[in-house]
Amino acid sequence: MDELLAEPGREPLNPRRGDIVEGIVVHWSGSALIVDVGAKSEGVVHYEEMRSLTDTEREALKTGDAVHVFVTDSESEGGSLELSIDRARGEQGWHELQRRFDENEVFDARVTGSNKGGLLVNVEGVNAFVPLSQIVEITGDREQAIAQLSEYEGRTLRFKVIEINRRRNRVILSERAAVQEWRAEQKDRLLEELQEGEIRSGRITSIRSFGVFVDLGGADGLAHLSELSWERDVDPESMFSIGQTIDVYITKIDKESKKIGLSVRRASPEQWDEVVAKFEVGDIVPSVVTKLVTFGAFARLEGPVEGLVHVSELADRRITHPREVVLENDIIPAKIVRIERDRHRLGLSLRQARSDAERLGWRFNQDGGIVRMPDDVAERFGVEQESMPEPPPQPEASDEPSRPAEESQPEAAPEPVRAVSAMQEALERAGVTEQDFGDER
């Protein structure tokens, strides 16, 4: 110090209370820091005035390091200056926080403590507060939420300043707003990166009755109920848990609406292969009609596999809509005409199954609808069907003149049998579109 003062033109400074000056660490005892600020006497930073420093930052202090300090008292009893690193960082911190607020900036900060209302965070020496409502992963009622707060101490989280008032010494931060903005940026990035048909790993963030939402790394996609499993009648809550990591297949990316369609079952195609292994092209399989669309009817085979009966494969005549031949919940004999293992599709035909099905005991009306099924099939599906009268014997040839046409009108064709049982009524409709199956014609 004497050498510095002896330099030409060098005079000691006279810092006043409230000044922020730069000093050099002269000594660090572990409980107090001796700092040379260029005044006649050295200054002291007590441990209580450096709480904004982390343990690592305090341990790293050594002689010769430069630090900014706030002069709290220029005339202490010992003749030394009373200094504060916390106050210095705080003054600078207020300017920095105001800038972050004005620029809507997202930043990282460490949680220093908590109370019943939320989290305490020190940002550049300024104490800030994060209300319970602004914390992302807090769950349950208020008592449960408060119990979780202590787990956050020491963690570094992402925040935004949502309120700042220097006069009231008030700074309110939000983790929720920061995460939402970050996720919006990540979603835009992911929408550009993702490709339909690829398989990604993600974390389940929400489970609903209609499906599950999966975080792919900043953006959520929806796996619809119909895309959760090759099985039917599944319960999402019994299959998955929040936070679980799963593989998903990207089925659709809508950049305009920023929506991502996912499939869990298509990420495990080997399960589909196992299910269809027992079927072969040409098999006649009793199936339940699950959904009608303009281009055909979806039918569920034994097991959790569905196939499409294209509208051209329902009857020998030309029809405009599948309901002219079948309705939902009808049980029909479906002939497997195509197994596309690479695309996980089954092509079915009611029209081609008719001749073989009649030999097996199925009966059709003149429009191609089912009027009766074999007794073993009815028993398997729990369907009660009335006994059909035997067809009347053909009249023997005679010389008598034939009766007028109005006296020998043929009986009207019976209405198709509609299989409505507890099992069929419980079937949920599959959320599949024509684009999923293409033109099966």
C-alpha cells in the first residue's frame, strides 16, 4: 500500500457510504474478507455480507482477486471501512433484473430457500420470490405442495422476471413462464427436426382418458387412445405413469397448428407381427364391424387386430356407402385377401368370402347382408338368433295352370342380423382415417 501511495500522482481514495468500488482481496480468513479499495485504510467484508456468494465462490477467493464491494460505513470503530459484497451485487443486480424484465429474458438462478408461499431465489445479490403457482412441478393440494418446497433448495432452475418494484424491494419470478417460453422455442425447433415415420424416446407428461401426452424434448405430442396398444379396450392410467420414458412413432406433424401425432403401438411393430402370425391369406375369419367410413368398413378379427373391408369388397353390386350392406357391431365372415406386414395392414373382403361362408353355415340376403351365422359363431360372440324355418319344398310338376302372380308373391328377404351384445357395445370406435389405410380398392 505504501508503495502504491508513493507512486507519482497517486492519492488515496475517500470512498463514502453508498459507493460501489472495486477492491483487491488482501486476506481471507474464512469468516471475513480484507479488501484494499485504495483508501487510507483497508476494508472488511464480514461473512454476513457475502451470503449471495455460493460455497464454491467463497472457497475460491484468494489474495489478489478483484471484487466489487458496497461501502456500508466509512467510519467504523476500528478505523476500517465496512464493506458488503451482497449490497454491491444487489445494486448491480437491480439494474440487471430490470434489464431482464424489459427484454423478457429467460435465465438460470439458484434456489436459496423456501417458505409457505413459495421459493426464495437470490439473483445477482437481489432476493426474489417465486410463488407456488409459478412453480412447474408442484402437485397436489396446498399442504402437499408446501411439503415439496424444501426439495428445491440448492437447485438451479430457469426463471423469468414477471414483476419488479425497486421502491418496495419486490421481485417476483416465474418458473412456469420461463418453461413455457423455452418449450415454445423448442417446439418450433422440433417441428423442423422431426420426421414422420421416425421413432423417438419421450417422457409422459399427462395421462387422459383419450390418450397420453409425451414430451419429446421441449414439445408435447399426443398418442391417441387408439394408438396406445394393439389390444383394444385399454386403460391409459393402468398402462402408463407420469414421468415414464417410452418410445413413440411419429405419425403426423402439423406445422401450422403445431400439433404432433404419436403412436405407442407402432413403435413396437413386433407385437403386431405376433398377433397376425396365426392368420394366412385366404382364411375366412368371423369379425366384428367396428367402424364405418365412406371408403369401407373396419372389422376386428379375433384378437386385437383390425382390417379394412373396402367398399368395393362388401358386395357384388355397386354401393355408395357401407351401411347399405353392414352396420357397426355386425358380425361378418371376412376373407383375408392381403397381409401387409411392413405397413401393419390387413385387407379383408366380405364379397369374396360369400361362397365359402355359405358352405360353413352363413346365410345372406339378396343385398349381401348377413341374415344368419353358424351356431358356433353365434355362441362364441354371445349372440342369440332365432331359428330359421326350413326352405319350403319345391312344388312337383303338374298339368294344373299356374296361379296368378299376386297369389304367389315370394316372402320378403329377412333383415340382416345385427349382433348387439355386451361385448360389442363395449367396443370403442377406432380413430382411424382413410389416409391411414390408403386406397384399398
